[in-house]
Amino acid sequence: MTIVAIWCRHQDDNIIGIGPKIPWHIASDFQRFKRITQGGNILAGQTTYESFPGRTLPNRKIYVLTFDQNYEVSDAENHFVITDVNALKDFDGTLYIAGGASIYKLFMTRQDDLRPDVVVDCMYQGDIDATLSGPKIDITPAVEALGEAYTQISQNYIEDNVLTRVYVKKNDFVDQSVVKHILNAIENKE
Ligand SMILES: NC(=O)c1ccc[n+]([C@@H]2O[C@H](COP(=O)([O-])OP(=O)(O)OC[C@H]3O[C@@H](n4cnc5c(N)ncnc54)[C@H](OP(=O)(O)O)[C@@H]3O)[C@@H](O)[C@H]2O)c1
């Protein structure tokens, strides 16, 4: 199992959302996320899952984390409800952790095998949409864990005001085929 956290945060304040929405729209950032996760497995908190258009992401399996045992997904063939995060310890393959804030914190601050092996840290350097109302949601605890326990292994990629860097957990074996796939997807070589 390889666990990859992937996010796009705002520089300086680590905001990833205002209310249920991401407060910027950068097409190339969505495309990068799509290239990296295409055909793969995504884990999302219930709030983030509800924010996906049509509650889906085509060509991906989605694992929805919720405490609600009766939660109904939009596509029973490809979406799965997880009520106990520890059930993922037996996961076979690569799992992309796709938010939101509570989920990044949950995984990035763990001390066991569920702590992500790889982090794709995208940082938006432009202005956020100040017209949105709702609480500002940030991932500072996850970013602090990134600074403490991870090493940057990629170059700095900059596109459309988004700085993307790839990190791996210090002193740990990481499946190089996963890292290669992510770097190729960022560089649009696949
Ligand atoms: N910029 C980005 O990269 C990015 C990416 C993803 C999301 N976002 C943004 O992040 C925001 C949402 O973040 P959020 O923190 O409010 O919500 P969230 O993490 O998406 O979902 C929270 C929900 O997940 C479930 N959950 C959390 N911990 C759990 C656990 N240990 N076991 C079982 N279920 C658990 C609970 O669902 P139940 O209440 O159903 O029990 C909880 O209410 C939105 O603004 C979204 O747009 C941004």
C-alpha cells in the first residue's frame, strides 16, 4: 500500500476552502490532479465528497470517510463508505488522500502506516475569491507535519501561479513506481 496526500493550499495561510468551496479556480491545477489520480483510488471526507460535481469523479474509485453507517453514495459500484479509518490498513494499491482539512489532519498527524508516504503539495500564490462566505478552512497542522517529517524530492514546478512540490516521508521506503507516475503526471509525460 502506498498513501499519497494531494492538496492545493493558499500560500502563507494554508487555506484550502471557504465554506464548501475551493476559493480559486485554476484549470491546470484540476488537470494535474486528474492526471495524477486517473484510474486510481481516492479517499475523501464526506463534506469533500458532497462537493464533487454530481458527487463523483469519473474513472476513479472513491472511498468516502463518514461516521454515518447509513451514508448513501451516488455510485454504489465505484464508491465505498468507510466508517473506521483503521480498515484502510489492509488497503492494497495506491490511495490518494484528497481532503478536506479534517482528513489531511487525520492522516498527516498519525504515527502509523496510514501516514502518507508521499505528499503532492500544491501552493496557490494568487488572490483568493473574497466574495465567498463561510468559514475559512486551513490545513496548517498537515503543513506542519509536512515540514517535520518529509523531504522534498522533486524540483519546484510553477504553472499558473501554483507551485507544486513532491515530498516523501523521511527514512522510509517509498514505492518508486508511484513516485515516477506522479512526477510524469505533473510533467504531463503520460
Ligand atoms: N484545496 C484543496 O486541495 C481541497 C481539497 C479537498 C477539499 N477542500 C475543501 O475542504 C473543505 C472541506 O473540509 P472539511 O474538513 O470541512 O471536511 P472533510 O474533511 O471533507 O469531511 C469531514 C467529514 O468527514 C468525516 N470524517 C472525518 N473524520 C472522520 C473519521 N475519523 N472517521 C470517519 N469519518 C470521518 C465526517 O463525516 P460525517 O459528518 O458524515 O460523519 C466529517 O464531517 C471544503 O471547503 C473543500 O472545498 C479543498
